[in-house]
Amino acid sequence: MTMEPHEVNGRRSNFVHLLLSSHERLTGSSLCPSEFTDADEEARWLYESAPFGLLAHDASADPVFVYANSTAQKCFEYDWEEFVRLPSRLSADPGAQGDRAAFVRSVTERGYASGYRGLRIAKSGRRFWIEDVTMWNLRDVDGGYHGQAAVFRSWTDA
């Protein structure tokens, strides 16, 4: 399930609904402020204004990003078109691949995990830490698995 940028910027696609509802089911908290009553407002805020990075990859054998909000795009230095073609494993520093893989596996098994800190690499080669990370499985209400999403609430250069 992939999106075009206009789907994120204008209307709440099925994917954005999946992202928000699966996060709330698993963590018990919402990613969006409670002031939003309109799905379009939520989707627009998540993509354009959220003060955190938000990423999601698909369920393929070598998962590829299908979503990256503007905060994540700035941190990783990729635009939308580049991000949605990037295998998610390539977002981690080569020396941090094992740590990233272990975290992804634990989320796959447990549904979600929080408190992660990991070394990542931007398009330019700049290394930075993503911190206060929560990652969760993207599951629809019928239990279908669609990949994983992650929110990182802070980041610092390494």
C-alpha cells in the first residue's frame, strides 16, 4: 500500500488511517492532538507540521519506505520520491545494522516497542541519532499485516 504525496497532503488515505489506528490500538495513545476533528486536518498535520519524524515501511522481504513526513525527510535529507524507493535498512548507519535489525524483529514479535535510540545516516552521509523512538506493526482491524511505522521524537547529530 503506497501513497502519492498529494494523498498525504490533502486527504486521509487508507494508509494514514491504518497508521493512526494501529498506533492507537497498540500504544493506547494518539499521534495527533485531540483538537483535530477532521481526517484531512490530521493527515496534513502529520505530514507538514508534526514536531516528530514519522516513517513507515511495507511488509516486503526487504522493506521499502512507503511514508516519510516532512520532518523525517529533512532529517534524512531525502525528498518524497527518493524516500519511497529507499529500502528501510539503508536508513541505518552500516555499523548499526545489527542493532536496527534486532529492534525491527522485536517489534514484529511483540507488536510495538518504545525507548529505542539508533544511529542513522542521511543522504549526505551525515550521521545522527534518532531518539525516543516508538515503532509498531501496521495491522488493520482484521489483523492483516502491512509493515511497520516508527515515530522519533528527537534527533541529534552524532
